[in-house]
Amino acid sequence: MISKGGEKYQIKGCAGQGGFAQVFKAYVNSNPDDVVALKIQKPPFPWEFYMYRQLDMRIPEKERKSFGFAHRLHLYSDYSVLVSDYLAHGTLQDAINSNVVIGGSMEEVLCIYYTIEMLQILETLHDAAIIHGDFKPDNLLIRYSRDDPTENENEIHQRTGPWHDQGLCLVDWGRGIDLSLFPRNTKFMGDCRTSGFRCIEMQENKPWTFQVDIYGLCVIVHMMLHNSYMEIEKRASPDGTYIYQPKSHYKRYWNVDLWKTLFAKLLNVDPAEDHKKLLRSLRESFQGYMCSDPKLIKKLKQLLVKQKHPYVQLSPSVSFRITVYRL
């Protein structure tokens, strides 16, 4: 039990650990219905709390649940404690790993759903002039609605009803960049040094902005489809320029055109182009395909319910739960 700012937090276990911080699950004033995440960081790091407050001000209310909430920050000379929402259903990395451990891969319809979610997240975030800077599956928490999702085409397309409370939540804003603090059209140099997530501009020592997040999205999509990090190849095009594409091949029963278009567009974004329109166009193409077939929506609903309740029934009296360990 620790006391901070008039509140008592009952620590219930470690929920995550990084190089500079630990995240703990805690009950507020011993109330199991009031659960928070405590991020304890050394040295103190107030920047993440600042980023959460910018999200509060800039993200539209309809999309706010996709970006996490921080309630308060306790700042000391040698450490800080960030109090934020606790989501109990794991990360997108956990969902990917759950297929790896049984020798399978994520169902394509589920890959499509999470791709739509990520495209929506980046479209909204970048429209608010914010770069996340560390867009990877460990930082995407899975959200489930209290009620099971419906098979209503309009609800899934408009993200209303239970679908509004379902999806992904982007957290860990320590590398976030607030573009409003810089002159217009500022570009950045530097390398995130996160293996597998270094965008093309970082690999080629070129300036970057939103590409760091867009490349992260491509890597995550590749991980969902192939259970591996993305390797890219650079090919000369007829007009004398170069195009980038993944080395991996596509399974013939996938919607190959959909995936090829996504990678071709996002790995070769024209810096002069409004990439937010591109994100929106891709999202709408994925949504259009999803909503074109009621069988896909039905299958998606079944997979999400199964993922939310990962129990395997052996008999009326025996069941076991698959425990997933992060790779």
C-alpha cells in the first residue's frame, strides 16, 4: 500500500516493465472496482503527462477512448508516478503471440479489423498535430465493450453501439512529439533504435515526421499476417525512382490486393501528399470490404468474443485457460 496525493493505492502486481519504468496494477483505497495503472519512472518524466493533457484538448470526444487517460502525476526529485486507466485485456502483441504459441497466425478478418483501428488512430492523432513516436503492438492495449459486439453493418462501419467501446487504445507517450511546439514543416533527424521499427528515413539517415508512426503500423500489420517483423526491399521503378515493399509473400486466399495496396501506399508516401487523406482512403477501403459480406462481420464477432474469453472447454466440468507469454 502506498499513499500519494491523498489517495491510497493497494498494489496488486506488476503489469509491465521497461528500461526506465515499471507499471503496476493497483486498487484505489482498496476498492477492487476502482483499478488504475501506476507508472513509476526514474528519473522523473513529466512529459508523458503533458502529452496526455494535449490529447484531452485535441482529440475529438468520439475518438478519445482510443488514446488512454492519465488522471494525475505525482512528481518528485528522483522519480514520478503517473496514474492512468488500467485495461485488463492485454496488448495487441499478446494477441499476436497467442497465435504464435499454437503454431498459427491471426485470422485475416481480425487483421483487417485491427488495421482499420490503427488507421483510424493515426488519422485522428496526426490531424491533431501529434506524433506518437513508438507505435508498436506492445503499446496498443485491447479494448472490449461490456456487451458483445453486434453484427449490424452500420454500427461496425460508424463505430457506434458496442463497437464504439471495442478496439485498440494507444498508450505510452514518452516519445510523443507535439508539433505545435515547432515551426511549421519542421522535420526531425535521429534514430529510435527500436529493432524492427526503424522507419525507412531512419534507416537511410533522412529527415522524418509522421513516417515513424506509419512505418510502425506497417510492421504491426506484417506481424499480424506473418508472425514476423517486416523486412523490406528497395526496387527501381520505370520512372527512375525507387519503391519499397515487403519481402514476404501473401497467401493466395487472402485479399491480396487490399494488403498490397496498403503496403505500397504507406511505404512510399509522397512527403508533399496529405498523408491523412491517404490513411482515410485506406481505412475506408478496408471498411468497405469488411461490410460487403455479412459472413465476415459474423466471423469477426465470433473471433472477438473468443479472444475476450480465451477458455477452451473440454467437457461440461473441465476447462483450461491458455496462458500467453510475451516473446
